[in-house]
Amino acid sequence: MEPIIESIPNLLPADHERAALAGRAWVPGIGPCLAAVRDGRLVDITAHGPTMADLLERPDRVARVRDAPGADLGPVAPLARAVGPDVLHLLAPCDLQAIKACGVTFAASLLERLVEERAKGDPARAPALRAALQAQLGTDLSAVRPGSPEAARLRTQLCATGEWSQYMEVGLGKDAEIFTKAQPMSAVGHGADIGILPDSAWNNPEPEIVLAVDSQGRPVGASLGNDVNLRDFEGRSALLLGRAKDNNASCAIGPFIRLFDDGFGLDDIRRAVVHLDIDGARGGFALRDASRMDLISRDPLDLARQAMGPHHQYPDGLMLFLGTMFSPVQDRYEAGHGFTHAVGDRVTISSPRLGALGNRVVHAADAAPWTFGTRALMANLHARGLLA
């Protein structure tokens, strides 16, 4: 298989020498390995895991990533371009964890969800609806905290004028939207194809920071993610959310999980900047944008608490997409129709302290089928003598 990522210069965080980076790699002839990044090289620490879910439960996880002995798998840099089962390549850094996602956590994404809802899947209607909604709301939604008295007053006002919607409920109400994005083991990693459905005419990447949360609900690290979304499917009906969100290769996470330590924590997530770069396969299309996590409407810790607690347990932990403010509106094909993906698009999501996640867009049926699930992982680890 030919490489699909031609150049990702910042696969590692800018300060990777100080970072505790853990990931997973496919080693030909062996299978999936738990790996640490040290001095720009990948080290197999599977014997000290053997899964990412196990590693994240350990109180000494940072020390394990920094110091546990293991085989040198080689430099990380070539992995920016490595794909295919016959070569060493990166996998999604999670394994047994549930994969959950938060919706409508930014004011900008709330507006776009309202546009989708009213456009009923037709992108041509979006510009006029967007302008009308901005005029109707008459307030800066980014200044309204969900669940606050101000949000309650706005809700009452919108209900009185018939403007309330399901998206306003989760964008302004006390309860966050948290849904299952994908099954454990189904996410793809850096360099893999990501999938959209061929009958979707309005879709986009959703670049996000993804919290790694242990079984006790404690955020212990973070990665980057692409919550690939079909805007027309979700816009036609909220009951099609699963169809819009959960398809073959529609969830990408990577390149690594950066563990929280004395030099990196939740405050760094709260002030992170996430960059989106799309390079089109046809016609020289390019899109560049960035979003600031300090504009999020709900604090990451609150989202983690709403996802897991006495009301809901995840014994293997979870990966939690924190939501996006990206809903690209830049016209691609026709004036007023906004952005949608083309097969062959290369999408790069990056943040200085988390590195870069790169993937190519294909139709979901053309992406590598998901065949290596939990049973396959357990059988592989058992055969290698790594399960007690």
C-alpha cells in the first residue's frame, strides 16, 4: 500500500522531549504493541501494560512511559508516512476504552447545529438560515454559560417565540450532550483512511481534543481526534445521529496520548489551540483554520463528570471527545453551498503540545475493514504470553 500522508512535519509535540507520550503501534509479525516515545524513538513497553487501558490505570503510568525497559522499534519520524499491515505503523492510542463524544460545547457549533436542523440536510439553505438565526438570537452565545440563570432566561425567551430546539437544550441547558461515537478498538490512528458515506453530500471533519479518562473518572491524559460527521444525515433527523457519526473508519484518534504530569495537565487543555488543515485531492482546494479551547462553553472536567460517575461506570475507562467549534462554511463547489469533503482530501489536526493527526478521506466501504477487535486482541496477547 502506498503512503497516504506525504508530509506531517510535527507528528510529535513541540516539547516532546519533556512529554510522557504513550501510544500503540502495529508491529509486523507480532501485532499491536503498547509503545512509549523517548528521544524521538518508539519503545515497546507491552510487557508493562499490556493494554493502554491497563497502563492508564497504573498510578506509576508516567514513570512506566519514561523508564520501563523495552525493545527499540525505531524512530518516530518515518511513522508520519507509514501505513499498511506489512509495515510498522501507528494505531489509535486507545484500545479497550469506550469512545464517547460531547456535542454542542462551543457557541459556534451550536449555531451550526441549528442551521443543520433547519436546513433538513440541504446545504444550499445554510447561508440564509445562518444569517436569520444570528439576527433572531440577538446575543453572543459564547458569553452564555450552560445551566446559568442567563441561559435559563434565554431559554424562556426562545420558547416564547418558538425558536427553541433540541440543540438549544444541550447547548444552553445543564445537561451536556454525550453520545457513543464508536466501539472500543474501532478507532483508526494517524495515517489511516477515514470514512464518509457516498450518499452524503454535506460532511466535514470535527477536530477535537480527546481526554483519556481512567475507570474512576479521572482525566489522565489527552490526544487529538477527528469526529468525522455527516451534516446532512444529522440535519435530516437527530435520530440519524448514529448513522451520521458511526461508520467504518469514521473515528480517528492520535497520534499519541500525552499523559498528565507536572509539566502538562488540564489547564494546558483549557488553553490549547487546535489547528485544522485540509488539502484537497482535486482542484487545489485548501482550508486552514484554528480554534481556541478557552472558548468552550463547558469545562472539560465537567464533561468528564457528566460522562462518568455514580450514574455511569466504564471499568476500562473512556476516551472523551470534548466537542468542536469547527463547522467549515467556506464554499467549495458552488456559491452558498459551503464545505463538504471530497474523496482524497488530506486532513491534519494539530496542536503544539499534542502533535499532529493526519488522515485521508475515502468512502467508508473503501477504508480498511475493522477486523481486529477485542477478541482478536485478547487472543494475540495470550499467544504472546502477556496475559496473566
